[in-house]
Amino acid sequence: MNVYFCGMIGTGKTTLGQRLADDLSMPFYDLDQEMNKRLGYSFHRLVAEEGWLAFRELEYYICKFFSQRNNSIICLGGGTVRYDWNVDVLKESGRLILLEASIEELVHRVSQADRPRVNKGTTIEEDISLMWKQSKNKYYTAADYVFRTDEKNIEEEVDELKDLLQSNPLFQGLQVNHSG
Ligand SMILES: Nc1ncnc2c1ncn2[C@@H]1O[C@H](COP(=O)(O)OP(=O)(O)OP(=O)(O)O)[C@@H](O)[C@H]1O
Ligand SMILES: O=C(O)C1=C[C@@H](O)[C@@H](O)[C@H](O)C1
Ligand SMILES: [Mg+2]
């Protein structure tokens, strides 16, 4: 069984996933970074040159590939669970933790310049708001557990998440380092 972190851009998937994996001595994979490794350049360039369809195809392939891992912490792309074909693969191989934070907080966290827009011609704020309005049901439907990341600091969140993985029956079967 794997633990998947999903959620919109800036919710803290990479930050919290990496911290948790380090503390629990579990393998960690970030699918945006894995995509960059396979491409040999940033996925931002893929989107700019070939469009979102090319990105979504590669994302699906990478989801299938990493779902073969076991006992790993895997951060998904911000949009991965908006697509049912990814969710089907992920649900068979682990539990999904949805990270959420207010739109205002997300806009404050992410940098304006270097983000490919899902909704063409929008500002980052418009893009994030529209994605959430149109797709929040997809995020909640995919989630086995929902965790807010705009009410506590990172240390407190990591501690709570460690506790969740170590003692919640939802994650029974996961081999976690209980001294971590
Ligand atoms: N309470 C908090 N919880 C999580 N992250 C926080 C918190 N407060 C501030 N941050 C900051 O918010 C940012 C979250 O970015 P991160 O790259 O982890 O998100 P992400 O979900 O992986 O985004 P993306 O989909 O763009 O990869 C980090 O810079 C982190 O330090
Ligand atoms: O919302 C999305 O579709 C995306 C979010 C990012 O994490 C990246 O995965 C990429 O920019 C796609
Ligand atoms: Mg990330």
C-alpha cells in the first residue's frame, strides 16, 4: 500500500510528503519531479510546446508506473485526481490524503511567473479559483482522508500526519517506523 498526497497547487504535497517520508524512513516520489526527470527538462516546457494533452498522457503513464511501488509516499501533481483514469489506478494501490487550504492562502504561497495555466489567459488567482470551483468534487471524491494545511505550522502538520499513518486504521497494512 502507498500513501498518495493529492491537492491543488501549493497545498503542501511536496513539502509535507518529503518531511513525512524522511521522518518515517519511507521512499518518497514526487510525480512532477519524476516527470521532469523523464523528460530531461521541466514539464512547464512540455505544456508550452506540446500542450496539456501531452502532459496528461505522460502523467497517466507515470501514475501507473509509480502505483507499482509499495509502502512509499507519493506526491501527485496538482491536477492528477481531476482525471478518473488516474484515480482508478491510485485507488487500487493505496490511500489518498487530500491536502486543502483556502484559495487566498494558495495564491499567497505559489509564485506567479513560472506556473503553466490550466485555464488559458487567466491570472494565477483566477486559475486556482476556477479549478477549485469546477473540480472540487473530483478532489473530495478521490480522497480517503482530508487534511487542512492552512491552520497550523508545518511542524505541527508533520506530527499530525505521522500520527495518522502510524495509528489510523485507514493506513493499516502500511509498514511505518513507529519510532520516527
Ligand atoms: N502550514 C503549511 N503547510 C504546508 N505548506 C506551507 C505551510 N505554510 C507555508 N507553506 C509553504 O507553502 C508551500 C507549499 O508548496 P509545495 O511545493 O509543498 O506545494 P505542492 O502542493 O507540492 O504544490 P505543487 O502542486 O505546485 O507542486 C511551501 O513553500 C511551504 O513552505
Ligand atoms: O493543476 C494541475 O493540473 C497541475 C498542477 C501542478 O502541480 C502540476 O502537476 C501541473 O502544473 C499541473
Ligand atoms: Mg509539489
